[in-house]
Amino acid sequence: MTAALDRRAAIELPRGERLAAHDSAVAALRDKRDAAGRAEPDFERLREQARAIKAHTLDHLDTYLERFEARAQEAGARVHFAADAADLRRIVLELLAAKGARRVVKSKSMLTEECALNPHLERAGIEVVDTDLGERIVQLGHEPPSHILMPAIHRTRADIGALFERELGSEHGDTDPGRLTAAARRDLRARFLAADAAITGANFAIADTGTLAIVTNEGNADLGCALAPLHIACLGIEKLVPGLADLAVFLRLLARSATGQPISAYTTLVTGPKPGSELHVILVDNGRTRLLADPRHRSALSCIRCGACLNTCPVFRRAGGHAYGWAVPGPIGAVLAPALAPPGAAHTLPFASTLCGSCSAVCPVKIDLHDQLVAWRSGDAVRAARPRGLRAAAFVLRHPALYRAAGAVARALWPLFGGALAPREARAWLESRELPERPGPSFRVRFRNRS
Ligand code: SF4
């Protein structure tokens, strides 16, 4: 990993019991996904169908965007296009200001995380309350989500009990999930009823009907947009699918890949505003057309944000989502970051992978994630940000004499690499690991000395 990535990981890595809890919670999701896949005889056929639908939609995205816009407006919605994150933030703020909205309930949306919407609205004096339980936990803890589906998966029950005691007045030492959830629900209910506006994402947008499909397990997005007089839906332009029959394919895959459920608890289709209210749909580019124009990486836009690639990734499981330093962690985050993240350390994320290929094997839309990571590594922008260690290794490997000398020095100093000579960035990593035994003589030496 790069120095910046290593530094972040040194701060953010879960340790000890917390690491074990994170690893097993994430691994359990992977197991549930596998069981759900085995129980659905059509699973592999659905994956292939989903891949093909997304590839077709991306090939004709301009047509489907125009069709969606026309149908949604016929149904009474207003459709806006945002070129980038700043544009999205401006449009949302203007819509809220036009209605005098000061209190907003918001459901989970990775796009709004990507575009840093919450802090922008808060700076403008608007109260934004995240209503997904996991999102609410990280919001109360003043930290970003660590997983695209389970934002607080890095938190233990004890952490959440202490947080709720401090923030919501729940009982001291209470770690019972049922009671803690009830405390959050009591707090949120009043906020739902008082909200002037609801901001949601959308899992899919159906071009033929101008419909938004919003999928949750808690019903929070549905309640927010059912109660508030203003509904603003923010979604990336890649969320389009052609028709309702296509949506059915994705609904059969999404929950199975995410949590192992046959289907999510709530799937709401929104076509136009409810009587007496306004619906605004903001379709956001923010680097997506750049990715669309790149044939090697365009399929990354097929992602349906199920989280399966995070749950199976050995790096994500050990490092946790915060170590990635960008809104979307895990393999898909590492693939999207060079194109979508603001310039900075996130561009080196393609190096945060073992390239084991497990992510590609579980992806419901068959994105070749690990191949794309390799492709990014050889791209100019990412190469320029290559970690120091890798640059040094490449130089040594290109010079045989240097390679032999480096091997001899490394063998002599081997025990010190776990201690005094350990690079600063690797020290946290070495706290819970031991170096392997000192290697014996090199092949060349053994060959020379053979009897
Ligand atoms: S890349 Fe595939 S596995 Fe990963 S979140 Fe997206 S759809 Fe799910």
C-alpha cells in the first residue's frame, strides 16, 4: 500500500477483538450470500442476464437517460442533471431553500457520501438526520460509514450501547440490540414527523416508466418520502435500467448477494410525486461519463452496490472500510476511485488488493474487478502514485547485481525487519504478525555449492 494508505490503515485498522468481530460479521454475510445463491437454481443465469442488461444500458445510456427524463416529467417529477458533486450540492440546497426547508430526513445513499452532501447542508444551517439505523449510528459517532450496506459494521454492540447512552439517553450498559433499536426508533419517529423534506437515493431508475426503485430493509426511505412534502432523489446516471422486467432480474440478485435474503423487506416504486407534494430527481455524473468513455473500465458502472465484493475481500475484512479513505471502500471502491474520487490518496487504492479474484467471483453483475485493478495499476495516473516500496522493488528487480546484493543484505539483517528496521508504515501491521523464519541461502548460492 502507499504511504498515505498505510498511515490511514495504521490509524483505522480494527485491532484485537474488534478485528475478530469485524472479520466474522463480514464473513457471515459472504456465507449467507453463498447459501442464497445455492438455494436459487437460476442464480448463475440471473448473473449473466444482469451483466448483459447493464452492458446494453451503458451502451445506450444517452437514450435511456432521455427516456427516463421524459417519462418522469410526464408523471409530474422534475428531473435535474448535476455535472459534479458541487452541482449536486448546489441544486439540493436551492430546492430546499425554495421550500424554506430546514429539517431533512435522509436515507442511505452512497452517492451523497461521495458528493459530501451532509456537511454542505449542515454548514448552511439545515438539520440532516440519517434514518438508516447504521447510518444514524455513524452520524451520531461523527464518522463516515465503513461499508456500503452496513455502515456501522465496524462497531461492536458495546460501542453502540455507549454511544446511544450518550446521545439518546438509553440505559447505562444496555447492549441489547432490540432495546437499542427501539431507542433509535423513538428518536427517529419524531424527526420523520417534523421533516420538511426527504432526501433518498435510488437503487434503480426505470427508463420506460420514469420510476425510481428504492430498496431498504428498514422502510426508512419509504417513510421519509411518504411523509415529507418535498422528496429529492439523488442518483448516479448509471442507475438506469430499461424496463420493469429488467428490474425484476436485479431485485432477485440484489438482496441475495447483499445479505442472503431472497428479497429485501421493502421495495418501493416511485412514479411521480404523491398528491400535494414535489418530487425532484437529480441525475449525477461526477466522473461517470469519463468512466463510460473508457472501454476497459466502463463495466464498473454496472455495480448495484450489493457489497458482496467487500464481504469476500481479505483486505477489506482485515482493514475495515475507513482505511480506504473514500466513500466507497472495498474492491469496487478501489476500482471506482481512480475515476470518481477527488484527486488524492484514493487514486492509489488499486494497490490495496491481493488480486485473489474472490471479488470478481461473487459479483452479481460479473464485473471483472481484479482484472480492472491490475489495469488501473498500469495506468499513468495510478503508476505515478505507485507506493515507494513498489517503485524501489521494481528498480531492484531490473538490476540483477543489485538484486543479488539486496538478497544477501536482507538475509543478514532479517530479524531486524520485524523490529528496529521495520518501516514506520508497517509497524502497526507487524504488531499482530510475526515475520517468517529467516530464509536460507539463495538458489544461486546453493547451486554454486552443490556437491
Ligand atoms: S462490484 Fe459487484 S459485488 Fe461489488 S458491490 Fe458492486 S455489484 Fe456488488
